[in-house]
Amino acid sequence: MAARKNEHEIALGNIIGSNLFNTMAVVGIAGIIQPMKVDPGILSRDMPMMTGLTVSLFIICYGFKGRPGRINRFEGLALVLSYVLYMGWLFASQGHGVNSGLT
């Protein structure tokens, strides 16, 4: 709704806040209820990738070129394409006997 009302900053804040809440609260509460094993690949493969994408999102949103706080179509396509390629890589690596964490 925020994007339709031309309030893009609120929409981006909602997305980031939702992701942070899901990661911190939902996984944290599940861990309190039932401790779980974490695949070492998450720390060596997934965390650097997600950290890099988060940093790139902040750089894009800072707006070194053009208007600050705006993501143009090329930047959005680059972020979506990086996600699709990463998920494809995880899927392909799972099929070759590498434990990718997808079960």
C-alpha cells in the first residue's frame, strides 16, 4: 500500500523490518523452544552472500548517483537477478551431493 501511495521509503522500511523481524524473532523463538543444529555452510557460504547483498542494497539506497533513497529498474533487476542466480546455484549444488542446507 505504501508503494501505491508513493511512499517508497515506508515500503522499503517495511521490507527491511519484516526481514529483520523474521530472522531475529521467529528463528530466535524457534531456537528457544527447540534448539537446532546449524549447518556450517550457513556461516561459510550464506552469511557472506547475504551480508554482501545487504551492503549493496544500502549502497544503492544511499544514492551516489541520481536521487537518494531510490532504486531504479536496473538496480532492482540486478538485485533480483543475484537472488535468482544464488538460489539456482544452491539448487544445483544440492543435486551434486553438496549439502546446501535446502531440505
